[in-house]
Amino acid sequence: MDIKTLRQIAEIFTSASLTELEITEGELNIKMKRESSAQPSAVQTVPSPIYNDPQTSPSAADIPVISAGHSDGATDIRSPLAGVFYVSASPELPPYAKVGSRVKKGDILCIIEAMKVMNEINAEQDGEIVEVCASNEELVEYNQTLFRIR
């Protein structure tokens, strides 16, 4: 995880008024806890590669959607970042994906707004949406299940 992503996480932590946050990614473990102050009181990290070259640093859009399989053949589509979940580009438009929708790899499933940036979340595989696990305009966390697809 690069420093830009760490800063984004800290800003989301602060702006969302969270009191505690823990993220584990491989060997990296980040814990943030807010006491009575407006700033995170502690940030603990395990060593991870630091990207010094902005051209080789991954952006938030490059973070892969993490998925997990189930015994019923369904796969969880998880949020690659914390932010606000939107089912469509605007309230007047129909949802990108709903239960029963057939999607193809690359189709937009939803949008997650983080730090005033709209991040499209795309399907990682072809399939049918069997469950939508987040509500429109709900604050979702990193690695939270958004959809189940089979």
C-alpha cells in the first residue's frame, strides 16, 4: 500500500467520524483509533513497499476488487475502498446492477464516492447478481461485501 492510499484512508477515517478502523492487507496491518480528539490517535503499520515514483504508484482506481467464494458457487464482490455506495450515477437513473441482473466482466456494478471522487466498481467476472449487500448512499468500508454474484 502506498503513502497516497494511506493518506486517503486517514482522510476518510477523519471525515466519516469513525472511532476505530483496522485494515489488513497481506503483511500490512493498519489500526486507527480516535479518542476525544478529531485526529486519529494512533496509526500502526507493518512494513510494506513504499512507492517513491508517482508513475509507478498505484492509484485508488487500481486497487483490485477483492472477492471471496462460497460453497453455493457465489462469489462476494467486496469494496476496494471506504466511501459512499451508490447504485447508479444519479437518483433518476436505474441501478447498474440489482438482484437477477446478468453482468459481464467489466460492467459497472456501482459507484463508491471517496474524497469527492466517484470510483466505478466493475464486475470481475460474468454472472448473475444473487444479492446486493449494501444500500444506496450507505457508507461502506474497505473489504465490505457489496454484491454476491454467481
